[in-house]
Amino acid sequence: MNRKNNLSLLVVPKQQSDCIKLIHLRTHMYSIIKVFLLLSLSFYVVKSEGQQMPLNPVSYRIFSPFVFNPAMAGCKDYSSINVIAAFHNKTTSQILSGDTRLSKKGPVYFSSPETKQFSNIGIGGAFFNDLNNASRNVGGAFAASYHIPVSKNNLSFLSFGGTIKGVYNTITNDASSDSLLAIPPKKTFYPNMDLGVYFYNSNFHIGVSSTNIAGNPEAPDSLGRYEIPVSRQFHFQTGYKILLQRSMGIVLEPSVIFETDSFNSIKLFENVNPVVKLYLKDFCIGTYFNDRNSTSFFFQYKYPGVYLGAYFIIPKNSAFYIREPVIELTAGLNIKGKKTRSSNQSSW
């Protein structure tokens, strides 16, 4: 299967036949967007209290987005394994994740070695440790996706995915909190699941997903002391890559991530988070506007098969000793199969 996400694919067709194909593809894309709008209505949920799961590290939305949209598992032409660790005050949170597209046997030619192609199935997994005040969540997740080619050249795909996960929550007795004073610890294990749809090609993507569909496993007690910080969530994401300079591999990708747990009180500056990425071959730098009271930026650099990155949240109106910055570090492996069709090192 020929599926490359290379910068070389960002080329304007010159032949008339290619233009006709592009018009048909755009028409098909608009139809898919209409389907997404209808799907978004089906993801409408009642108002619930709580937060996302996992909530931290924040930068998994940048470095491992399949965690909040399982349909993205296996959408790249390489396998990825990465770890993200967040450091803020005296607390830390970590996510270990990985995803890949399963392969299958390709056509056999005379006097040539056996080749492999990508199948339509993607898988992914994640383990997370999320500490939120007096509540700690330790959990694992398994995601599976199915990718359907929607163009004759197999460069555009529509994928559907789902995740099953189990979370072990511990609410401890924090003596510094009056509401938890003299309250014994409570431990709860609960399952949950996510669903997502995702359309993508070499320069455009759009997706919707709903996470923690089962919601909160139980209501808090009358004093609100045992509330597990998780709720049903809705996500929308879309972005477009713009080729600025081909020889230097300069590409600009503006995108947006919309997140909410209630459609009754949507606020533009809280629920809509713009993202800007600038690619310079193996280097990527950008910003994620998830907190209007802080300045956020990230970078990522790829060595052959290995990448390193960091994400920073710097408070705007307070000194570091009053409100410490958030630092999140990431490192991972990008593994290309030797017998699968590969792309160049600059693909993201």
C-alpha cells in the first residue's frame, strides 16, 4: 500500500487530469466534513463534572494525539514509541505510549525478496500516571483503528477507532486541605472507553472523538469530598499544512483543538485551543494556546529513528517563585519496517 506523509506530496497538480482528480477529492472531502458535523451531534452528552483522563501531561495532545482520538492510531507510515513526563511544583505525571500500522504480505515478484505492505488495521497502547492534587490515577489503554483509503492513489484515508481502558483512582488524605481532613483514603477501579473518527492525507486532517464515554463511575458524596476527576469529553481537531519552501523543507501547519465536557456553556477562549507548528526538515517548533494566562511553546527534533522534545508553560503575570513554570519532556523512537515501503526522514 502506498501511503506517504512526505513533504514531497505537497505539490500542486499541473496536468488537467490531476486537476480533475483534485476537484473530485475536494468534493469528497467536503462530504466527509458534513458527516463529521452529523457525528458531532451524535457525540452530544449531558453535562458532567470532572476532567479529562488523562489530564496531564498536557503535551500528549501534541506528541501523542491518538491518546484522545483512537482513530489516529497507525496513521503514520512508521511505528512510534514515546514517553512524556511533566514536572510542576512537587508533582509529576507520565505517559508511555506507542502505536503502529499492522503489515501484511505484499505481491511476490520473480527473483525478488518477499515484501510487505501496510494493512488497514492500526493499534496503539498507553500507560499513564496522573497526579491531580489529592487524586492519583494510574491506568492503561488499548486502541484499535481501521483505515479505509478514499482516493485511488491511497493517499487519503478515513479511519475509525476505539479505545478500552482501565483506571485505578486513589484519593488520599491531604492534611493541607480542610475538605479532606480526617477523611480516610478511598480507592476505586473503573473501566472506560473512547471512540473517534479521523480523515487525513498528506496536508490536511480533521477528526472528532469522544473520550471517557462511561463518564464518572460514581457521584461524589454529599460533601463533595470523594469526587473522581473524570468526565465524558468531546474533542474536535483539524489542521492544514502549507508548503513555504521545498528545498529547505519549511512547512507551516496551523490547526485547532476543541475540547469540552458540556455544550451548555462553551467559551471560545477556554474550549478552543489553536496550535501552530513550523517544520524545518527534522526540526519542529510551535505553540499550543491552551492557557490564556500563560505562554506555551514546544519543540521537537528528530534524529534517525529517535526524537526529543519539550513543552513549556510560562506564567505571564506572576513571578516564577509564586507560580512555577510547567516543564514537560518527551523522547521516543520512530521505527520503520525494513520490508515495508518507507518515506524519507523528514516525514512527520
